Amino acid sequence: MNTFDLTPWERKNALDVLISILEKYYSGESVTRVSPPLNISEIRASVESADFSQPVSAANAVIRITEALESYIVHLGHPMYYGLFNPRPNFPSILADIISAFYNPQLAAWSHSPWASEVENYLIRLIGEKIGFPAQDTDGVFATGGAEANITAVQCALNHFFPDYGEKGALALSRRPLIYCSAEAHHSVIRAAKVSGLGRESVRPVPVNQRLEMDIAALEDMLRKDISGSYLPFMVIGTAGTTGTGAIDDLTSVADIAEKYNLWFHTDSAWGGAALLVPEMKPLLKGIEKSDSVTLDIHKWLSVTMSASMFITRHPDILGRTFRITTEYMPREAGKLDVVDPFSHSIQWSRRFTGLKLYLSLMVFGWKGYEEMIVNMTAAGVRLKKLLEQNNWEILNNTPLPLACFTDPGLKSDSEFIPWLSSAVVASGKAWVSVYPVRGINTIRACITNYNTSEENLEALVKTAGEFRSDYRDPGSIN
Amino acid sequence: MNTFDLTPWERKNALDVLISILEKYYSGESVTRVSPPLNISEIRASVESADFSQPVSAANAVIRITEALESYIVHLGHPMYYGLFNPRPNFPSILADIISAFYNPQLAAWSHSPWASEVENYLIRLIGEKIGFPAQDTDGVFATGGAEANITAVQCALNHFFPDYGEKGALALSRRPLIYCSAEAHHSVIRAAKVSGLGRESVRPVPVNQRLEMDIAALEDMLRKDISGSYLPFMVIGTAGTTGTGAIDDLTSVADIAEKYNLWFHTDSAWGGAALLVPEMKPLLKGIEKSDSVTLDIHKWLSVTMSASMFITRHPDILGRTFRITTEYMPREAGKLDVVDPFSHSIQWSRRFTGLKLYLSLMVFGWKGYEEMIVNMTAAGVRLKKLLEQNNWEILNNTPLPLACFTDPGLKSDSEFIPWLSSAVVASGKAWVSVYPVRGINTIRACITNYNTSEENLEALVKTAGEFRSDYRDPGSIN
């Protein structure tokens, strides 16, 4: 057996083989279909063909694995993937992942990875500035995704209002604490309430208005009733870009309600927060600066590889009060320095250097590059909606973000049409779209998630959808 | 501005430049000191020198970043790093990270990444077999680290015993639920209790015996008192390899107690679980097969890059009952297949393809390669302890794992000696060790975490410690 380092020749050979395969994939040469057929027994046979009693060379292993991935995953970086905001990963973030893998810095104790810790702090301050938080109050932490960032938000809000929560937990509460969010909010809010020991009953989904945004009057009405019903409202979550339809809640009004009723105001801008980087789009998020905390996924519109999110707050002490635990075994070299140990700010303990993906992307593209990318994709969204309308599709959602939820005006009452159409499009391998019900009516949900999706790609999507619609109306018309 | 893909030439150039730097680092050519001096203003100046209004080429960016990392982090992959089980990352796991970055599979819906999901399921079944769980009952999920895996365990135990927990949370409990673990257990257990809404008061640290293992008689005594005191004991956590001293609790006895008092028995074998892969070491973990669930960090002794852990349980339905949430927007293509959506088993939602690191490592090294690596490192631990004793150091911990907690027999009562020695060793850049108090006596904690740490490295550690000891006794004797 070799050492676990392999030999220099084996390393070079495996990397050469791998990089050449990956370049073909990244440049779009090796894959045409967006998504694979779901042949589960074939997939399982492929997985289980790896025999761990018969080692193979690293070069051989990467060939087999990349073949399997090219055959059996949805290609999220394909320009015809119109999905659930999984981005095409930008190249600098890939480089960042390679760097993190080799140096493998560990973000638990500051003194183990001071440069990495400070990079993350720097980015938190800069994004805090974009939000509009006072510089001296900004704090935050990198998370694996919006789900972890939203749990972090619920934890901070609980520890802010119930100082005994860390010691005594939810058991010490005589009344049920309540979290309010749009009925269209991401379901990670419900999971956050469950994980935090509140339970699903502590989440109050607020009805949405015609624009699918949180109905502020309904919110206030619910609050009044719950307060007189001896509940403890403590948190309201505004969403900037709902997963289903891209709705952006009226954050200024949510902030006003939060202030009036003394609630922690969290903004889940996992997707839409990217608009903070574009001066002319920032007004869409007006009010976000009044948030107590914000979720911003960088593995969504900021187009870095999985898994990467940011939680940012304007309460500089709350993360420490929520997560700090003193231990004997953690390094103390930094004991006298004015620094923060990452593990004292996070649900995680030892973790990966997530912030590098954004840092390296910003070094290469600059704020300006991000701004242009987001503006271009937003314009592509406008273009897609126009193309759809020109082709007699009806768009049922309202959002400035590049997401269209559409159906055929004549087939709206046919509940089978859209699921059939979505399955047909996905099965064709020509595009990936999903189904989302808007006010009870099924629609095709097509979101522009890839900065490379071009005018031709948009036309191809509309053409494919149109062909299948014809086929649905008149089976056999295409084939 | 370029596209976020960069041009093919820019990609090739950046990768060429980067790979050549990384190969020098990985082969040990570019770094000599284990840890950097902590010059915080220099570090911050380096971080903030990146000007995001002045983009640089990707090649330039990776040069600057790798220079900074080589100057300003502790080099966990250095053979003289004797730290907190941060491994040297094996090469196949680095390849896996590169692959995951390019393909960027998303593990939320099974149908998005069927091959990746099935790879993780396959590994969970295989490791479940090594634990000794019945094949048909084994389930699990990959996590970011032991902290997340331990939260997952607490969540599963709560949902198992309190079926209303997900709906009503801890508020519905009339009595306080209690978790028992060794006083030497990892503090992520306390954080798990806090995050889960139980609070720190729900964790009962059980005193340890002379071997620093959980005192089983004390555990039973505490249980009896707590039950008659109207508490609700529901969980006991055995540790297989404590962070401080490498103690392995008597898991068979813990299992007996768990059965007698109807507790969820979780084994935190984040570090020591690697012994499952070595037939002659497996008896050290006897009783683990009776666990309800197990934490095994693969970014510890299995030597893959951050962040990677496994949570494995023999309750096939508990993860789904704990974490499943039905949503409108998640893909349904796999609706009729007998598969599990990763997001329904995890605290996370969209996440990285973590399992690939272990899959690729096993393809290249096989079970046999892992077995040899773990046996060799265990033997190095025995050798280190022998060298220390030969050089008049006293070892205060008891563990078969490669970890020595040592002090000078004549300086035991001098509480300043060990912190001074640790600081001196770390500041010299020759090795990285930490301080850990064993039964109130400070010791140097030196753990073999790197499969490349050689006999010469062990001798160098003992020599360095000896020289500084002489200097402490007789200042000025070395310089």
C-alpha cells in the first residue's frame, strides 16, 4: 500500500486525467441532456460496482466517478437548467474549493486559521455595509446554507428575548413563543422552529396578498389576536425572493410591525439578497437595513459552489451569547487578542473555509463584475417573460427576479396539464423546470439560475414548452 | 468583464499556476514552521489588501491567497502537528472535493442527484455493517461534523421518545428531559441541548473514573436520583475517544444502563469510530453495536478534507420522522420510487456531496488500506508514549488511541510549567501541541493526527519538549 498521499507521479497523473475531464464538462462539451433518466437499478448497480476490497488507481477512480456523475445527476450548471436556484458554479469558487481542500484550514479556533477567520470577518463587514448595518455593530457567521442560517436566526432571536433559553431551554417558557412568516416562506423556517424545540405550532404562516407577498394587515391582525390569546410573538421573518414565485415581502412594513410589537426581524434573502450588490436593484429590498439579522446564500445568486451561506446581524454580541461554550481543550493562543473563535459563533464546531469562495470571486470579478452579472440575469428574466407572453403563455407570479411561473390560459382549469408538461420537458432532457401552484393554479416554474443562459436558451425553452403544449392538445402532433 | 466562467485560457492558466503551488505545499517543500506567529495587524492588513474595486486575474488571486495561507494558518497537514484531530487530508479526498466543486451536485432532492444520494446511502449501509447494525434497519445521513451529527442524535432521541416534540416542541413537556454523558465528552453535546431547546440544564455530566471513562456506578446513581426527582432521563451518550485524553467509555455497560432505564443510547465515536475498520481494534468499541445511533467523523481519523461526518442509526424511520417537511416546491420526479430525499433526513437542506470523499478514498485505498493506516498510527502512538517515558516524562492519560497527555514528574505541582512549555513549543514553529488538564494536573496533549508522522517526527517532538524543559529549569541553557 502507498501512503495516503499517493506518490508524486500518481498525484500528477490523477490530476491531469481529472482536470482534462472536468474542463470538457465545464465547457459544455461532454453533456447534452440536462437531466438523466431515473433508472434506479442502473444507478444503484453503478454505485455498488465499486469494490473496496479491490483498490484501483486514483486516475481510474476519477474516470469512473466522473462518468457516473455525467450520466446520473441533473446538470445544475447547464444553461437549460431553470431550477431551484442551484447556480452554475463560477470558476473562482471552484479554485477556492481546491485551495480549501489542499490547505484544509479548520475554522473552529481563531488561532488555528487566523487568516481564514479574518477573511470571513472582512466579508461579513462588507456585506453588512451593503445591507446598511452600522459598521461597529455588524457581526455574522458563514453557514452551510439558508437552512442553517435560518436556524441561527431563530436561535439568536430566542436568546435575545429569553436570556434563560440557553440554560433552561423552551421548558422555562410559560407561554408559546411565535414566529411569523409569509405562507410562501421557505420551509426551513418550520424546520428551524422544530429543531429549536419550539415545534411547528410556533410558526404562524401569514396569508399572502395578490402579489404573493406577506399580507401586512393580516400579519398585524394575527399578532393582535395571538397577544390577547396569551402567546408570545417574538420573531417575524420577511422573505426577499420566495422560492416558489420570487415574491419580495414589503420589508419596510414588516420592519414597522416588528418595531411596534417588539419582534426580532429576520430577513431571509437567501436568493434575493444578491440585489444588494446592484445599486439600482437595492430599493427592491428597502427595509432590509432595519432587520435584526439577514440570511444571504452565496451558493445561490452569487454563484459559488455548494454549500455556502451567510448569516449577518446588527447585534454584535448575540452570536457569542447564543453559541459560546468554554472548553478546556480548545486552543488558547489567541486568548489575549481581540478576536472571535469561529466555533463560538456557529452551530458547527470545526468547519470548512467557506468564505474563501466569495473572497476569491470578488477578487477576480470585483463588485462591478457581480453587479453586471446580476443585472444581466435580471434582464434575461424580463426577456423570458416577454417571450412567454408572446407565445400565449400566462404568467401568474409577480417578481422583479428572473423567475416566471406560467401556464396556458386555456388549460388553467386542467390540473393535469402542468404536471404532464413539466414531466415531458424534464424527460426530454432539453430543459429542467418544475411545477409550482400559484393561488391554487399549477404553473411551470422556470427560474434563470445560470449566468450563461443566453437568448437562444430562453427561446429554446419557450419553443420546447410550446411543442409539448401542442402535443398535449393534439397527441401525436410532434414526435 | 468576462463571463463568470473565465476564458478557457484563464481557466487553464489559473489551474496550472495553482496546482504547481499546491503540489509544493502538499509535498512539504514550501512550509517549514507548523504554525505562524500571530501578528494580528499584519494578518488583517493582508486580508484587507484585496481591493474589490480593482479585479485581478484568477492566477494572480490564487498566488496571493496561497501565499497568505502559507504564512498565516496552522499547517494541520504538517507531520509535526499533534493537535485536535485535524487530519492531514488524504489525496483522494482532495480529488473528491475538486469533483464536487465542478459538478456541484445538490443533495436536497434525490431526483436531482440520484447517483450522489445512492453513494451516500451505500456508505451508510457499509459503515452500519461495521458497527454491527442490522442491515435492514440501518439509516443515516452525512453531516458537516461531529457537532451537527450530535445535534441530529439529540433531535432523533427527542422525536423518538416525545412524538409531539416536532409539533409542540419542548414546551409540551411537563418534566425536564435529561441527557447523560461523561464529564469528558465533547462540548458539542451541551450545544446540541441548547440548540434543541432543552438548555444546558438538561445535560448531566457524569464523573469519570481513574481511566477518565464515564463512571458507570455514578451514572446509575444519578439516574435513580433524577427519576425520583421527577426528571425525564431520555438519552445517554457514550464517547469512544474523548477529545481531551482519548478515553473510550465502557460502551457495553452504557448499553446495559440504556436498556434498563429505557434511554436512547448514542455513541459519539467522532474520532475513535475509525477503529471499526480494524478487526483487532474493534473490541475497543464493544457495545457500540447496541447504540441507537453513532457519530463518526470522516474528517478526523479517516483523513478526508473538512467538513465531513456521518450520523448512523438503527432506527430506519427516525430521521424521516424528525426532519421531513412536505413542500410544494421540491421536485417530485422520484415520487413513485422507493428512495429518500436527502433534505428529509438532515438539518441542512441543499448540501454538498460530502460522501464522495469517503467513497473515492475507499476506491483507492480499500478497507485494507484504511486498516493499515489506522494500525500504523496506533503503533506510532505506542512508540510516542514509550519515547516520552524513556525521556522522563509522565503520561497521565489511559488510551489505546495515539494520544499522550504528559508532564514532568518533578514539575507536576508547578501550574505554570505546562502552559509555558506549550506556548514555547508552538511559538518555536517546530511542533504544535496543546494543554489539557488531567484530573486537575496540566499536561501537554500530543495526538498523532497525520498518517505521515514518522519515527523521526516523534523523536523530534520529544527532543524539542526536552530542550524547552531544560530551558525552563535552567533559563538560558538553550538559545
